[in-house]
Amino acid sequence: MHFSTALAAILSGASLASAHFSVIYPWWRGDSFKTQWTYPCGGVNQSISNNNRTLWPLDGGAIVFHGSHPWAQTYVNMGLGNNVTSLKVPLVPPFNQTGKGTFCFPHVHIPDEVKPNITEGGNATLQVIQLSTTGGALYNCMDITFSSKAKNPESNVCFNSTGVGAANLDYPDVVPEPKTTTTAGADTLKSSMGAMAAVVAAGMAVLFA
Ligand SMILES: *[C@@H]1O[C@H](CO)[C@@H](O)[C@H](O)[C@H]1NC(C)=O
Ligand SMILES: *[C@@H]1O[C@H](CO)[C@@H](O)[C@H](O)[C@H]1NC(C)=O
Ligand SMILES: *[C@@H]1O[C@H](CO)[C@@H](O)[C@H](O)[C@H]1NC(C)=O
Ligand SMILES: *[C@@H]1O[C@H](CO)[C@@H](O)[C@H](O)[C@H]1NC(C)=O
Ligand SMILES: *[C@@H]1O[C@H](CO)[C@@H](O)[C@H](O)[C@H]1NC(C)=O
Ligand SMILES: *[C@@H]1O[C@H](CO)[C@@H](O)[C@H](O)[C@H]1NC(C)=O
Ligand SMILES: *[C@@H]1O[C@H](CO)[C@@H](O)[C@H](O)[C@H]1NC(C)=O
């Protein structure tokens, strides 16, 4: 098998192995289950016919999603505008979302430095990213319109399932040294093996990181 084909197989296998997550509030842009690993919005583009904006309070509001991993490093970002492709405003620090089920932040605040940019009727896109334990990244986006008429979701929509919450992100301080090979051989062979190992390592990193 051609090496890039093998790598593609590894990568698609990794994608299929990842469980999915869905966004419940604000209404997600669309069903992303088949393409959720696509940056930045899980493979769901904004189109004229797919422009389902949820009214969201001017000072921020609730975000509800349904996680399907035992835990996932999670990001919530925002991009301002009508047809956003760059979501550069973090709304919460990266956190460890624990447990499978519904997770709700009742009120995610707009950062102070972005508040002057928010206007009644202005549009934005919110993005939730979940990294699985093996390093797969899953994306979902929600299109919103800032509005003083926005209503927060009821408590039967915004809740944390039993066993669902957040924990500290806790990575070990020491990164283990990768194993090195000591096989002797011609320098050219060694260097081509080294290059190949790097490609394999890259594939493995995607799969096992
Ligand atoms: C979304 O848009 C990108 C960039 O224009 C395009 O490459 C991709 O095929 C589109 N995806 C879908 C599902 O339409
Ligand atoms: C957003 O931009 C894409 C690509 O530029 C375009 O195809 C799409 O129609 C736009 N969506 C809206 C709602 O304007
Ligand atoms: C648009 O959002 C509403 C909820 O606000 C939902 O009931 C409806 O199914 C959504 N439409 C589409 C096309 O996703
Ligand atoms: C907010 O507005 C300022 C001034 O127009 C602009 O420079 C900045 O990029 C905007 N920020 C965002 C997140 O759109
Ligand atoms: C926000 O999006 C809606 C729906 O696409 C559009 O009608 C409205 O003009 C947009 N608002 C602004 C300020 O561009
Ligand atoms: C869900 O858990 C998170 C993390 O502990 C917390 O910030 C949030 O307020 C909880 N949601 C509800 C509805 O209690
Ligand atoms: C996230 O929390 C879970 C449950 O407490 C824990 O097992 C896991 O190691 C945490 N992940 C990180 C990266 O801290």
C-alpha cells in the first residue's frame, strides 16, 4: 500500500473511532455527525438556506451541548460577523468537561475587550471544540444574533446530567522521551528510515496523542 494511503487510512480510522458530540443551545448550524472533525465548524457551512440564528443576550448567554466522551478538553470560542470563518475570541478558558451527557454553562460572559463590538442585531458564530482522549478534535458551530429580546433556555434544556461537570486540566509536567532506534546501517538508509519514522510518528501522534 502506498504510504500516504496507509496514513489516510489511519487518519480516517481515527476519525471513525471518535464518538460525536452535539450542540443543543444555541441551535447548532446543522447536523455535523459525519464531518465533525472538520475545522472550524464541523464541516457544516453557512449557506443562505442554512442560516438559523438563535437570539443570544448582548452580555452573553447559555451554551448547552451533549458530550459523549468520559472527558474531553473543551474550548468555547466566538467570531463576530455574518459569515465567520475565524473564531478567535475565547469565551471560557480551556477546561476538562467530564462525563457523558448534557452540559450547560448558564451564562458565558462576553470578554470586556470585545464588549464594544457587540451591538443589538449584530451577528456572531460560537464554536465548541472537544478534543477526545486520543487527540481527535471535534467541532460544532452555532450562529447567533445579539438581541435584548433573547431568552435564556429553560432549566429542562440548561442542566448538567448526573455525573457531568468540569474538572481541572491536569497534564504531567514531564513529557516522556520518544523511543529512539539504535539500528546500525548506511547513513543514507538511516536518514531515509528517519524520515519515514517521522511520518509514522506523525500519524501515530494523531492516533494516540
Ligand atoms: C464548505 O466550504 C468549503 C470552503 O468553501 C468547501 O471546501 C467545502 O466543500 C464546503 N463543505 C460543504 C459540506 O459544503
Ligand atoms: C457565506 O460564505 C460562503 C462562501 O463565501 C457562501 O457560499 C455563503 O453563501 C455565505 N453564507 C451567507 C449566509 O451569506
Ligand atoms: C432552527 O432552529 C429551531 C430552534 O430555534 C429548530 O426548531 C429548527 O429545527 C431549526 N431549523 C433548522 C433547519 O435547523
Ligand atoms: C472589535 O472592533 C475593533 C475596532 O473596530 C476591531 O479592531 C476588532 O478586530 C474587533 N474585534 C473583534 C473580535 O471582532
Ligand atoms: C444578521 O443576520 C441576519 C440573517 O442572516 C441578517 O438578516 C442581518 O442583516 C444580519 N445583521 C447584520 C447587522 O448584518
Ligand atoms: C454545569 O457544570 C459546570 C462546571 O462545573 C458549571 O459551571 C455550570 O454552572 C453547571 N451548570 C448548571 C446548569 O448548573
Ligand atoms: C479530566 O478529568 C478526568 C476525570 O476527572 C480525568 O480522568 C482526566 O485525566 C482529566 N484530563 C485531564 C487532561 O486533566
